[in-house]
Amino acid sequence: MADSAIKLKLTEAMKDAMRAKDKARLGAIRLALAEVKKVEVDERIEPDDTRVLSLLEKMIKQRRESIRQYEDAKRSDLADIEKAEIVVLQEFMPAALGEQEIDAIILQAISDSGAVNPQEMGKVIALVKPQVAGRADMGAISQKIKSRLSGV
């Protein structure tokens, strides 16, 4: 099975960072490749682009949480390192969706699912999630869906 296109981009970026002697960038890319390799070894599969994107998304989310904790502890030096890693990881993510695009996807999913109250939010999320994977924050989207279904 062929490697995912994103994994190949990561590998090429790693080589470029090595040539440029950019240690910070190289470190972030190596962390991402290590996560991909971990899936390959643990699950004995070749992850596709969707899986690699979800791994990158998870890594970015972890770094955002770390930044919050470091800033609470007044460790801006460590928060800056995490922010730099996020910048590198986001280079491999697809372009983010705009607010209007997200709203259109949500409205379409609500109409397709027939959901009318917040208890049916799961149906809507099931339709929205594959369309926005790696391109929008699911936490914010969940809030939008909830407010639409609540009639707020």
C-alpha cells in the first residue's frame, strides 16, 4: 500500500529541515512522523491521509492545552516552543474553513439529518465531522450545532 501524501510531505519537510539545520522545525516534524510510525507499528496498517490528519489534529490540540497550562504557570518560554510546533504542524493541515462555509455545512447537515432538538446533536455531528476533518475546530462546531438546535 502506498504512503499517504501527507506522510510523504512530512518526510520531505524533515529532509529540508535537516539540510537547513533548523532544529526547532526538525523536532516538530520528527514528532509528527513518530506518531505516524507508532500507528503503523501498533496497528500494523499504513495510515491514509485522513488518519494522518487526525493524528496531526490531535497533536495540535495537545499543544494548545500545553500552552494554556504553561501560560497559567507563567512559563512563556515553554509556551513559545509549543506555539512554534503548532505553526509547523499546521503547515501540513488543509486550509481552514471560513465561518460561512462552516455555517452552510451545519445547516445542510441539520436538514439532512432531520434533527430538531439538542438531543439529536449526534446525528448532525456524524454528518459534519467528515466534511470538516482537519479544517475546523470540532469544539467550536459542536457549540454552533447546539445553539442552532436549541433555537438560540
